[in-house]
Amino acid sequence: MQTQFSKFQLADPLMAASEDVIRKCVHCGFCLATCPTYVLLGDELDSPRGRIYLIKDMLENERAPTADVVTHIDRCLSCLSCMTTCPSDVNYMRLIDHARNYVENNYRRPLSERCLRTFLSFILPYPRRFRAVLKLGSLFKFMAVLPLPQRLRAMLQLAPAHLPSPASMSSAAAGKQSRRGRVILFKGCVESVLAPQIRDASVRLLNRAGFDVVFSESEGCCGALVHHMGKHTQACAFAKRNVDAWLAECDSQAGLDAIVITASGCGSVIKDYEALLGNDPVYAPKWARLAPLVKDISEFLAQAGLPRATNILNQTVAYQAACSLKHGQKLDQEPKQLLREAGFQLREPDEAHLCCGSAGTYNILQPEIAASLRERKLQRLMATGADIIASGNIGCMTQLANDAGLAVVHVVELLDWAHGGVEPAQILKQKS
Ligand code: SF4
Ligand code: SF4
């Protein structure tokens, strides 16, 4: 795509990076068929190519975003399915992130929208606050059937009926035998509150694979939730805090072999901290030391290897490929291979490339589109005839759990079960 950015504009590294992305797009349109919003809405402006045009026009002419342009940008799930399809290597992720930040800085949203976004960015990245709000949400969950405003209803529907107890694993309990190495297990924010059993299962698996696990007490949210709302400064602050926390472990006497992530939505943003810190003279070199250590847990376990499964379970599993894992991190085979090696019979749904509609806060901010995508995804997953649904991301699990007739669990919960760990509570609940 031809561009006409001025030299002055291109002196801004963010603008120069976006210009580079835009120029790579050759208008071929291959990405349209794999874009969930284009598939649902059929509007070119809700496709990757259409959004690239809109963003180019907005950035190049330094236009104030219009409500219409903001609507099309907001409808993007950041699922990155378009990046998997694109033959020209267009880094759409960097472009949409820049556009979101531009909108955040140059567009005044309606008051209710501003309040909701501020509320989400004040609550979700902080486990204690999130837990307190969820407790309140579970008390009022029954109201989700009432004709409330859509976004409020979406939040009540997503709140669990019962909040699980916090994860029981501590660093002290996570193994100190150091046979093969030592890893940080990233605690995250949303996952640790909604599904603490994922952390416990991960620790047991990593210990079985021969690794000591440590938790970094001073790390925080990965920054994904605010990053996808265009809050660049806040996202950078989270990234810097984590880099400092992890470097302290890395430079400790015990050393560090990996930073393992169990929520692929966090992992895809952390692996791209370069986008947040790459122009920071202090943090860019710090991040460069850590970047090779960051691994999704499926990637880490597939590379490290697990002992032979001890508990062969005759279960069929429908694998829900999280977009952040499949498209964001290009890790599609690893979780499937681990499940097969552990003895599960794997079934893959049709349209595995399409998002389930979770996408961070998308299912709250765009509840209608998110609900259509959830319904479509569940139909495809149920059609596999599997006993269980497994995914590698808490976002997908929460999005699908409420309406699935099947147990929805994390891949590591199944692996842990097959390797002598506990049977996942969701599966036990389904049986009872
Ligand atoms: S990130 Fe997903 S929703 Fe957004 S344009 Fe690409 S394919 Fe479409
Ligand atoms: S597939 Fe890539 S090059 Fe083709 S229109 Fe989409 S973004 Fe542009």
C-alpha cells in the first residue's frame, strides 16, 4: 500500500513502524475470509484490509478519530488470525495496537464508555480487587437473566457462581531439587483468581519434568488488558515492573532457565514486550536478556519432555486453540502433541482458526459479537462429540464454560491428571 507520511511524522518511531506495516499490505484480501468480524458482519471495514485503510487514513492525515472509525477499530478482536493468513507478513498486531493508543489519546468516548474502561483497567489487573468484585458479581449473578444493559449482563454472565479458593502452591512447596533447572511460573492476575488449579497443576507437571518452580513476588499483571484498550503508558509500567522482578531472579545465585506462562493471552503480549520497551534505553537491553526465556507452558513442556503418563484415561478431548497461542505465538502443535502423548484422543473442531469471542475484555466491551462467536465456537466444539473441552488460555475457558454442556479445562489440568495428579474439578462436577 502506498503511503505519504511526512519526514516529520516518520521521526516518531511508532509512526515509522506503522508506516512500514502499512506499506507491506498488497490489498490481496486473503485475510478477509479468516477474520471473525468480517465473517460475521460482512463489512469490508470490519476486515483487516478495511481497518488498515482506516488506520492509514487516520494516522497519515493525523485526523481526529471519528465515532465510525473507532467502532471498526473497537470491533477488532486482536485475534491475529489475519496475521496467520497474510502472505505479505503484515504485522497487523503492531498496527492495531498503535491505532488503539492513537484513539485513546485523540478521541473522547461517551461518559459511560470511559467509566467502564477505567473500571476494567482499575480492577482486572489486580487480583485482590478482581476477587472482591467477582464476589459481589456472584451474589448478583441471578440478575443476568433480567433485561439489564448488555455490558452489565455480560459481566454478570461471566462471573463464576462460586469463586475458587486461592492457589495453594507457594515457592516453598514448588520443589527445591534442581535436577534440570529452575523456572519462574508467571502468576498472572485473572487466571490466578478464576482458576487457581491451573497453577497447582503446572507446578506438579514442571516438578515431574525435573524443574524447580519459583514465584516472583514482585511481578504483576502482564499489561495485556490495558494494552488492548490502548493504554500504552499503563502497559509499559506493567512491563517494566515485570522485567525488574524477573531480572532479579535471573541474576540470583540460583539462576533462571525459563519464565513459564500458562495464560496464552499474557504470553503473546509478554513475548512482544519489545513493542512496549524497544525504544526505552534503560529497559530495552534488560528485556533483550529475558526475551529468550519466555515460554508458553506447552512450548516448554514439549521441549523439556515429560515422563511417560501413568494414568491412561480413555477420554476424547476437543481442543480449543486459543488465538493468542495459535496465531499470536504460532504454537499449535505443541499442546496437541502433549495431549496425544498423555493418551487423550484428540478431536479438532471445524473453524479452529476463528476466535471464540473472549479476547481479553472484548466479551464485555462488545458483548453482541462476542456472544455470536461463542455460540458458533461451541457448536463446532460440541459437534466433535468429545467428552471434554481443553484450551491453553483462561479467557477461552471463561468464555466457553458458562454455556458448554461439557467440562472446560486447561490443557495442563489434563496432563497433570494423566501424570498422576488430581482429576480436574470441572470433570468431577460434570460426572456428579
Ligand atoms: S485481529 Fe482478528 S478481528 Fe482483528 S482484523 Fe485480524 S482477524 Fe480480524
Ligand atoms: S492478507 Fe495481508 S497483504 Fe493481503 S490484504 Fe490482508 S493484510 Fe493486506
